[in-house]
Amino acid sequence: MNQTATNLLSKIRSRDATIGIVGLGYVGLPLAIAFADKGFAVLGFDVDERKVDAIGRGESYIKHLDGGRLESVVSAGKLTATTDFARLAEPDAVLICVPTPLTPQREPEMRYVDGTAREIAKRLRPGQLVILESTTYPGTTDELVRGILEASGLTCGDSFFLAFSPEREDPGNPDYGTTTIPKVIGGVDPVSGDLAEALYAQAISRTVRVSSARTAEATKLTENIFRAVNIALVNELKIVYDRMGIDVWEVLDAADTKPFGFMRFSPGPGWGGHCIPLDPFYLAWKAREHGLNTKFIELAGEVNIRMPQWVIEKLQLALNDHGKAVKGSRVLVLGLAYKKDIDDPRESPAFELIDALLALGAEVSYHDPHIPEAPSMRSWPDLPPMTSQPLTADLLAATDAVLIATNHTAVDYDLVATHAPLIIDTRGVYRERRENVVKA
Ligand SMILES: NC(=O)c1ccc[n+]([C@@H]2O[C@H](COP(=O)([O-])OP(=O)(O)OC[C@H]3O[C@@H](n4cnc5c(N)ncnc54)[C@H](O)[C@@H]3O)[C@@H](O)[C@H]2O)c1
């Protein structure tokens, strides 16, 4: 380790290092609080002024995040935020937590990572450690980010340091949070890896060092591909068992009693969130560069993307049994978020369902205790503005069908079952047979 690295290491160990976090969303904000909590000075960067202002007031804009912790680190002066990227010269370590979506052609959209790396490169100074946290294809840190940063004239592993460490946040999970989920770390070079590991060890209970940034990037993708493929598998089984008159939920409850060799995944109306529907395609894209096709990933995409349409068909048939067409029927969609008990609507299949129902001429409303107003969505630009309807006996009785897209705990499902004439349950909320419930 040279003197530049040694100086940075001692600043990290004494917690005198200033930490910059670029992108203060679902990943960046909890990370900022985690380091500030440990006594580091944290400077957050975001292009969204509303987020920066909210942090200035000590107010959380992420529902499942403990607002008290944010308030206390802000009032202690440990966490500040800015839209002024000239201040990127200040932090000793810069953690990049910006979005990595897909283009409409389902290819990696690297402009946020690329743009952030360029902002950092403009002010890069000797002794800075840069860590990419955004989920991405293997080689991003080593090829794309390193190239941009070294164009500054500084050399990686000598005058500045660079690593990748994926975020493994599971929003809303009460058992695991930012500081208790083991952190995988891979440096572009060994010294960069050592420095990144030393930094995370200050705030996170367990670090897992791997040999390279590429390995760390591949680790994150592997975890999410595993989920995507298994979600597709149970969704496919659901369709097959449904045709056979077998309840997939009963099968899964029983299979789950096997103490080894089985891991439960739940079927649903599709796949959602910022990770599972997107990340696998980062690997699929990179694999093509190596002349390879990732068949499992493509197949998982095919199955999961088809799910909302299968649910709509079940709804159509169920309404038909009631002597009704979808056109003109009043359908209440229950749950907009992509999974239960969170307020994150990104990529939620609920929007696909609403879009399909509107296209068929249904009158659609929704209830979600965590999302009072449906945000405008990039993938569904034509959806009308909607607000969450209070879930009352009268509303339920006035619908033709309730479509459970997300099984939030806060919903009174007994009330729903008592008053709704027809329920399409995509989440296994109702395990016993009920006259008015169709599992889909
Ligand atoms: N949300 C999760 O549960 C989760 C879990 C693991 C990994 N990830 C990954 O972490 C990364 C961030 O995801 P997220 O969920 O926090 O996204 P997010 O949309 O919640 O937050 C991203 C933030 O970056 C800001 N931003 C956009 N462009 C910027 C720029 N050029 N400079 C500075 N800030 C900019 C946005 O305003 C936003 O506040 C993604 O790569 C994602 O795949 C997310």
C-alpha cells in the first residue's frame, strides 16, 4: 500500500473520512444514514432537488425507512445533501447509487452511471476512493467507470481507488437492513478492494471480499437471476396446476415442509420492482458480446411477462360465469406496489393489469394503503391519473370484481371477502375455498 492509500485507510479507520453518496434513493439514503450513524460526515448528491430539500429538513421520503434515524443524523450535522456536483471534490470516498434501468429495447441504460462517473472525473483528486453500488453487468467498473476516471490523468490503484460493492437491500424486510446484510466487495485492484472493505467494515456487520469487481458484479446478477428464474418456474407451475384443478398454494405449503433441498418462491401476477425484471437482462446483453445466449434468463422473461395476461383471462372467465363482460364492469385493483407492505410501484404488474383492463373497457379504480396517488409511469404513459379509494363495504359491494394484485398486510381481507361479489386472488390471500374467490 502506498502513502496515498495508507493515509486514506487511517482516515477511514478513525472515521474522519467524508463519504459522498451519489443518488439518494431506495439504496443511497439508507446507506447514507448507516454511515452517518457511525459518526462519518456524509454528503449526499442528487439531481432531484425535492429529495435534497427533504433531507435538509430531516424528512424521509421513503416510507419504510425509520424517519427518526434520518432526523437524528441530520440534526447532528452528520448528513447533509446537495445538488451541487462541484462538491464531489470534498468526499474521501464516493459511493455511486444511481439507477441502472433498461432502454426500451431491453438493453442496459448506462447514462446515469456514465454521467456520474464523468462528474466525479472532473474533480477527481489523489486519495479518493470510488465505489459503484448500482447493479450492472460484469466489467462496468473495470471497463466503463475506470476508463472515465483515468481520463482525468490519475491512475487507478495508485492515486485513486475503485471498487464495486452491490446493494442487497430488501425494502420493508424487518429482519435484514443495510447494516446487517453481508456486503460483497470486489476491487478493481487489491488495494482498492482493501480500502473498500475497510470502509464498509465500519458500518456493516459482515463484509464478503471477492477477488475482483467483475466477480462482485456477477454475484449480484446471479442472486437476482436466481430469483427471476424461480419466480418464472412457480408461475409456470401455477398455470399447469390450475388447468389440472390443483391449488398451487396448497402444493407450495406442502412442499415447503421438506427440511432440505426445496426453497419456496411465490407465484404472482407477474414480476416487479427495480431489480428482478431488469437486472437479468444486463447479463443477457453482456453474454451476447461473448457469443452466448442466456436461455434461462430469456425464458424467465417470457413466462413472467405473460403472467398479467393470464390473470386477465382468468378475470374474463370469472366475470363470464357471473354473466358479465369486462367491458363496463367495475374492477377494483387491490395493491399497486410491486410487493407487499412497501410503497414502491416501480415495474409493478398492477399497472400492466390496469392498462389491460382499461383497454378492454372496464371501469378501473384501485386501493393501496401505501400509495395514495398513482404516480405517472414511464412504461405506461397513457394511464389516467388515479387516487387510492377508501376500502369500504359500499365500495366493495358496488364492484363487479376485486383483483388482488398485491397482498398488503394492512388490508382487511375479511371485509373484502364479505362484501365483494367476485375476487381474483393472485397472491394466495385466501387459502380455503370460498364461493366468490377465484385463484389466479
Ligand atoms: N431498490 C432496491 O431495492 C435495490 C436493491 C439492490 C440494488 N439496487 C440498485 O441500486 C441502484 C439504485 O437503485 P434505487 O432503487 O436506489 O433507485 P432510486 O430511483 O430509488 O434512486 C436513484 C436516485 O438517483 C438519483 N439520480 C438519478 N440520476 C442521477 C445523477 N445523474 N446524479 C445523481 N443522482 C441521480 C435519482 O434522483 C434518485 O434519487 C440501481 O442500480 C438498482 O438496480 C436497488
